[in-house]
Amino acid sequence: MTTMIEARSEAAIENARPVDLKFEVTAIPVSDVDRAKRFYSSLGWRLDADFIVGDAFRGVQFTPPGSPASIHFGKGVTPAAPGSASGLFLVISDIDAARAELVSRGVDVSEIFHVAGPGHPPVPGPDPEQRSYHTYATFKDPDGNTWLLQEITTRFPGRIDSNTTSFASASDLANAMRRASAAHGEHEKRNGGQRDENWPGWYAEHMVAEQAGKPLPW
């Protein structure tokens, strides 16, 4: 029998706004950290960090261009077997252009294929109806971790494209401005302490590049 207190608690949970949970990092297992670092650097992904803690841990983080999420790999990062990661989606709007760029960087990318729907076998070539979510290509890193390019030009209802929505909240925007302010201070120091009158433009460039996963204007 449900008590009045329990009923009120359930109602409060149902009416409460969910706490923001931003998926930002996934760990991938590699056997040779430096080899993996060279590979992901060759893709043009941004190197965010490479830090070592004693002999037991090394963490490397890369962010793909335009992505709000990053990858971690290194020593002591994950117990998974090297090369066992799969189903790593890279969403792109033009699969031909994305595949061509990867090939130009020396990556062995599969031919483009499509699927009619969940559970259907892959069919060579792009989706004949040019539907979003149906056209793919794959490639692997040196350890065999598998990445999937997925062409999406129109999102499912309710999905937010980070390229069209700048910041999820005022707090996110304020934090981005604080990071830009600190970085701009270092920028002015490197220029002999000379005041940068175009600081609003520098802030904007820093914030847009940071969110897009592109090189920051250091």
C-alpha cells in the first residue's frame, strides 16, 4: 500500500526538472599510447591533454573538430582489451567530403554503404533516398577500435545540434566567458602587456573555437 508521503515523493520526482548530464568523454583501449596519439593527431583532432602521473597512469585526450565530446586513452585509463571499442559514431553532414578528407590523411576508410533500417544488412552505396541516419562508412585506429561515420542532415525531433545551439544555459555561457577571459589575459602578457582593444572579438573567437573542438586562438 502506497502511503501519502510516498505518493508525494513520487509526484515530486515526476515533476522535477532532470539534472543536466552532459556526455563529454569516452575511453578507448589502446596498446601503444604514442602510436595512438600520432594517429589521432594525423586526423586533425585537437590534442587537449597528455598528462602523466607516476609510472602507473598516462591520460591523453583528443576532441574531433566540431564535437562537444572527447576521447581518452593511455595507460591505466581502461581495463578493456586494446581494439575492443566499436560503435563509436562520428556524425557528419556530408559523408563524401568526410571520407575524402580522411583518405587524404592516409586513413583506410571503407566504401560508403547504407542500411534500410535497424537490423537490415548493409548495402553498397549511399542511401538512394538520401535519408539521414542511413548512410555510413567505417575506419579503424591502429589497435582496431572501430569508428562509424554516419551522415545526418536532418535531426530527429527533440535532438539538438551543437552547431546551431551555442550554449545550454547561462551558467555554461558564463563559464565559457571566464575561460576566455583567463586565456585573453595570457594573450596580452605574451604581447608585452599591451591592451587588446578588440577583446570582444578575441573572446568570441575563443568561445566558438572551444565549443567546436577547433584550435584555440592562443
